[in-house]
Amino acid sequence: KVDEEEIRMNLASAYFLQKDTANAMTYYQSLTNSTRKDLATKANQQMGVIANQKGRFPEALNYFKQAIKAEPRNDDARYN
């Protein structure tokens, strides 16, 4: 019953590494509007990676743009 953003990020990343992208997207989505820029940018970036892997390039581009808006210094999102 713990609901901390860091735990949701870790859970999303664990799902991503297990290639369970549906659950990963659910948890990343819950972090996209976080007040913590580091979590919001990483969540959007990872959703962009997942969309890119699935061939949904316009959607991936949108997620990468959102990641950059959350944290303009996120070079990983900028060059993905």
C-alpha cells in the first residue's frame, strides 16, 4: 500500500526490463505529470523508447518532446 513515485519508477523499469511493456507504460504514465522533473522526464523518455520499439514513431517523438519539456537538459531524450 505504499505509493511513492520512486517505487512506481522502479516498478515501471522492472516491467520494462522484463519486456512487459503494457505494465511498464501504465506505471510510466502515472509519473509523467510528477512535480519531480527527474521522474517526469525519465517516464516520458522511457515511453518514447517503448513507442519507438513498437514502430509508433510519431507517438515516440511526442514522448521525447515531453521529456525535453520536463527537463531541457535531458540529452538522451533529445537525441533519441
